[in-house]
Amino acid sequence: MNAPVEQSERDESAAESSPAGISAVGAPEVGASGMGASGMDRIHVMPLALANKIAAGEVVQRPASAVKELVENALDAGARRIDIVLQDAGSTLIQITDDGTGMSENDARMAVKRHATSKITRVEDLDAISTLGFRGEALASIASVSQFELRTGTNDEQPAIQLRFEGGEETDVRPAPPLKGTSVSVRNLYFNVPARRNFLKRPQTELKHILDAVQVLAMAHPDVAFSLDHDGNQLLVVEAEEGEASRQTASRLAELLPVGSPDSFIRVDESTSYLAVRGFLGHPDAARRTRGLQFLFVNGRWIKHRYLEHAVHAAYEYLLPEGSYPFFALFLDIDPRHVDVNVHPTKAEVKFDDERGVYGMLRAVVGRSLGTTLGNPDFSRAKPLAGFDLDMGGSAASEHPGRGQTSRPSSPVPGSNPAMDALLGGSWSGESPTPSPDRVADASRSLYEGIKRTETVPSGSASPASSPAASGLGEEGLLWQLHDTYILTQILSGLVIIDQQMAHERILYEQAKACLKDGFGLSQQLLFPRTIEFSASEFALLEDLMPDLAKLGFDIEPFGGNSVIVRGVPADIATGDERSVLDEIVDQYRAFERVEGLNGRENLARSMARRGAVRAGITLSAREMRALIDQLFQCESPYVSPDGRPTMIRMSGNELRERFDRK
């Protein structure tokens, strides 16, 4: 390891040798009176310990950051096996052991100093970075906010060296038993920065971030074995894959992720003089309704790049239903001179010198692979655009295909629901008795079943939604569905437009909150219990949520490794759909946690509501529309969705007259 002299030490010596009133960078110091008077100087070089703690705030944002940096160092050292041991999700102990090249005593001492590295030695090296680490900040930053121990050796015959640091200060150096490789122990992370320690999330959340960080590193290095042990429980074990590179990657992806067998993947492998793209895509039929299985790597480094992710989604285009996200793991190999990885402290963001060119090639390559494997898309099966059809001709159509005829819906009488009366101005246009509980329950079940519908209307035939019966025209009451998204109904004072998805999310959210509070949710037992395998991070989160999921009607328990056995599901979930339901709940929970900072039961209730709500684009019968409205106005807050968006808007007669310039 070639380690340059530490910059801060040079600054301190320069400051000492500079004339009074001149700083280490050659700028005059300004006193309180605006002059460089002796004793009035305010600018000085920070102490080394303070500088390291500031750097640690950027580099070591949470325990997962420390794990990532240490594992990357092990990979750069040529490790073929990396073992990780955690206690209390990394806050008490992080131990990383590898079988890499190890370090000599001098290199070990230098490695813990700031800006000390063996990976670059001159400015030109920044244009050809091929290693995961290169800044020389990680070990110094981690050691400055922990009780740090480093044991390392270069062979199994000569004694190794052991160094101990506390808060960045070296406390002990001694010989250790022979060792080929390196073992780093980080104890009591942030023990000397209590403010940062207080900002750590729950142990389950921090553990999930660690598992995610290790998972992407294991995906990018299938020829390396990984294990992760947390509080005595082995959460991740993958052995080094053998065979050709593509087969290694496919096997590792199938082992780490719940994406099926390698035979189900769509392979991508194309190269140009500028860029090579290889990896695997998921079949469109296996797409999820939430993000979470999209991975991009550049020169072996996992990155976040929404622009390039959009290129992949654009390539799927007509093959996916709206709101679905496919699995993909794509590895981009590019000359380091054309990509800048020195953009962000966590090195998760990069910049290309021809970003639009990379976008275009990625989209073309993915589209070609999909077309070769799946054939040209059949646009005749695409759902036709739905409009507001006021065709009054013809006889009343039946309800949805496969459904029995439903009874004519009724409307509540004035005074039966204060929220509804406040909105409607006292009454509905129709006059019917208050809906019975049985009718509301039957219609509610029909609404939940409607979420599963995927039928399309043949071209040229009458749409159920456009018929008088289904749209609510004529005898069915004044209910219309616009673009399979909005429910329109006439009231005495004007018009109400309800967003069916936002309204249903509010209904499901309040139902989930009630179940989580009272501990009672209707459950249906499966005839044959189902075993489902998850990734390590998904299983860790699911295990934490199990007590609350039980209150919602799930009967789930661990079944060894990262699998669970499902014995029962909520009554509203169709049997056979258990896998996708749990996948979507976990993905949505993580999305809410990441974007909105939600945790606990609030997050779970929101996730259940988002997953179960009837989507835009689903045709509803008049009976289902009436059931949705009935349930919406039984909610505590019927006017807003769980995330604060409006569920409905009201247009008064006066506003309509003004829009049409009627006097």
C-alpha cells in the first residue's frame, strides 16, 4: 500500500511555519476588528480528530455504510470469502473477516490514517478508477466514531499484526496469531457521537439496510462466498458460484432474490466499442406493482440512476400493465475514462460523458432482448381507451362477464350519514332506504373481487361500463364511471367526482388501522399451506411485521432459512395470490419507509391500503360504485386519501354556470 503523507499534518506544519496573520493556504487571517492583529485571529486548521468525525458523517451515515465500505475493501483485496458478524444490527458490533491479500504492519498503520490508500497515487488515476474504494477515508472515518480493531497478515506462517483504536486514537499494537487476510471489528458505533447514534432507526430497519448493501455486493461478485450472522442467527449464506460468468451471475441472482430459476430469465449480452451490457431481465408476466427488484451496476459497482432505469422501463413499454415494474439486473462495462464515480460520498451515483448515448443503447439492447425472446408484442390485446360514453341506444347490458345479475342498488336517506349529507347538501337525487349491512358487505366483496379483473372488451362490442345498467344511467341511479378512473354522481347542488383509487385507499387504510388497534382481522385458512421463499432483507422485514400481519388476518410463521409458511390470509385476498400480496406489501412498506420516513403500523396500514385498492383503469359496476361510496362515507376522514390527496371534488351548479358563461 502506497500511502501519501496525511494532508492535515502538512497543513498544521505549514500553519506553524507561516508568518503571523497568514493562514496555511496563504490568506490573511481577519480578526474581530477586521485586521490581522495578534490574538484576534479566528481562522485555524481543525484538529485531526474533529476533521475525521466530520468526514465520518458523510462516509459512515449508518451501520450499513460501514459494512459496505469494509466489504468493498475486502473485495478490492482479492477476497474469495467474506464473513460478516453483527450484533444489534451493527450498533454494538460489526465484524468483517476476509481471506484477501492482507497487509504488512506498516501498511496496517497507514491504512487507518485519513487520505491513505494504495489505489491511487496521482491525479491522472482518477480517470481510470477500477476499484470499489479509492478515497482513503473509510477506515479513518469508521475508527474515529467507534472502538476499532484491525487484525491482518499476509501469510499463515508469520505473525499477524493487531491494532486497536478508540475514537480515532491508537490505544494498542501487538502481534497476533498468523493470519492470511484481514479481520476488522467495529464496536459501539457512534459511541462518541451520541447525536448521530440517536438518529439511528429501529434495529430491524438498520438490519434491512445492511442486508440490502451486502446483497448487491454479492450479486456483483458471484465468484465470492458470503455469510452474514446477526445475533447468532445466520441470515445469509451463499457459496462461490462456478462455471462461466453468465451462469455464475444467474445462479447468484436466483439464490439471493425471489425471482424464480435462472432458466426463467431473459439474457442480455451485447457490446460495442464504447459500452458492454450484460445481465438478465424478468419476464413481463412476473412484474410487480412496486419497485424493489431493479439493479444497475457500472464496472461492478451498484449505482442509483433513475434516468437509466427509465430506459429499461421504456423498453418494456407495451409489455407491462400500468404501474408494474419488472425485475432486471444489468451490468454495464465501460472504459473508466468515460464515467465519473467520484460524485457522491457513498459512491452510489455516477456521471457519464455521454449519458444520452448510454440511455439509447440500454433501451435498444433491452428492447432487442425482449423482442428476440418474447416475439413482437400483440397490440390487439391492449385495452382500448375508455371514454365517457353517453350512448343511450340498445337494451341494458348485463353486469361484468362471469358475474351473476345484481340487485338494484339503493341510496342512503338524508341524515343517515352526516359526512355524506354535508357533501350532498341534504340528500341524494334518488329516494331509497338506508343500505342494509348485508347489501354493503356483498357489494364490498364484489368490489374486492373486481380488483383481480383483467378482462378486456373486444373491439366493436359494447362495453359494460358504457351500458345504461353498468354506468348508472336510467334505472340504475345517477352514477357514471369516467375513463375507468372517476365516479361521477349528481347531487342537488351540482356534481361530485370521486377518484376510485384514492377513495378505496382511504377505506382500506381505516379498516387496517382498526384491525391493528383491536387485534382482529377476518382470516381464511388455506386448504394446503404454502411455503414462500424471500430474500434475506425481505425476510428480516417480514419477520418484524409478523405480529401486526397476524392482526390483519395473515397466519404466517418462519419455516427455516429465509422462507415462511402461509396457513391463512385475510378474507378479502383470493387464495393462490399469497405470494404477490406479501411481495407487494413488503415492497410498498420499504418504499414508504424510504421516501416518506414512515415506520410501524402507520406504514403497514398505508402499505395494505395501497396494495389492495382498486386501481385506475378497472371497470366497476354500478353496484360496486355504490358500495365504494357507501363505505367511503362511513370513514372518519372520507375527503382525503391516507397520503393527503383529495378523494373527491365537488362542482356546484353556480360553478358550472360560470364555466358555461350562463347568466
